[in-house]
Amino acid sequence: GQNIDQPTEMTATEGAIVQINCTYQTSGFNGLFWYQQHAGEAPTFLSYNVLDGLEEKGRFSSFLSRSKGYSYLLLKELQMKDSASYLCAVRGISGAGSYQLTFGKGTKLSVIP
Amino acid sequence: DAMVIQNPRYQVTQFGKPVTLSCSQTLNHNVMYWYQQKSSQAPKLLFHYYDKDFNNEADTPDNFQSRRPNTSFCFLDIRSPGLGDAAMYLCATSRERQETQYFGPGTRLLVL
């Protein structure tokens, strides 16, 4: 089975940096994804890590350590529009032997002035 | 623009009255997925199609069925909606199973 943990809520100040952590346990790890989801909307893809290390994409960076079952999403120069839920999702092998993406419950980030 | 489209965005149905949600994609992706997401919870995979090959998750209730008549379209049928089926239903696609999934805007289902 797969288990994903991430904090339920976080608050940060506009212009600051915030790090959202995700720990996971999975069978047959095959990649970790971060999605952003605004209230009432669909998740949108932010980043993908399959090898250890840091992936940078503009104001967003994602880090992965496979040996520790750990990832983080780093958001720099926070803007009010970054207020959203951030979902960590892990791709592993399901009981049926096919790839399966399992989502965490998401971290609700509130950016305050 | 290539995209994933879901209709309607909001659907109201009555307890026990069958309802169908639709999803279409212009990405020409092989895989289409249906997720259920309840408030403040993670999206939960109901089933997916790889081309015409249907894959049901073990814990998906029999009340939920799906059809994929062609590459572009996929439907979610809820045969007898209960109050507990009120949720956001998300359609997603990926080129292959091991590739990134892209989501449609979702259909929010309300059961009265």
C-alpha cells in the first residue's frame, strides 16, 4: 500500500519563502508529483521528481530523497495568488501490478499580507 | 489549446436518480482517469482506461460505472446516487500510465 503525509495547513507572508514537506511510504516508487489546487478547482501540475535532488521551475522548486521517503515543495517570493492547497502525489505499483498515483490530503497554504 | 474538458461543471441530481458526467480531451492521450474528491480530502481514483482496457479500483462501489466510446471521450455513470456520493469528480488524462496526469476542471455533484 501507499501512505502519504503532509501538514494540513500552513500560513506564510507575502514575499516570503515557504517549504511544504511530504513523507511517503510506497511500493515500487516511480515518481513524486506536486499539484496546486485552488478551492473548488481541479489540481494543476507543478513539478515531478523521480531522481534524488532539486528540480527548479521559476518560483517553485521540488526536492526528493528516495532513501528517506521525503520530498518538499519550496515556494519563493510568495504572492497572494499562491494561496491554495498543495497536493503531494506518489506513483507506485498497485496490487494489480499497474502504476497508480496516490494523493496526499493536501496542505492548505494561506498567504497573508 | 489542447485540454481536458468536463461537462457540466455543476450537476444536481436526486437521490437514486441515475446521472452521467462527461469528459473529453484533445490531447490524444491513451489513459483517462476518474477521481472522486470530497471536501478537504485527497482525490481518490475510481478507475481508469488505458485505450479501451478498463481498470477498476478494488474499492470502487458497483454503483459507479464508466464508458469510453473512443479516445476522446469518457463517461462516469452513477447508477443510483446516494447522499454520500456528493463530491467533486475529476477527470484526468496521461499519455502513458507512467506519465504526468493532467486534470479537467471537475464536475461538482450535488445529491438532493
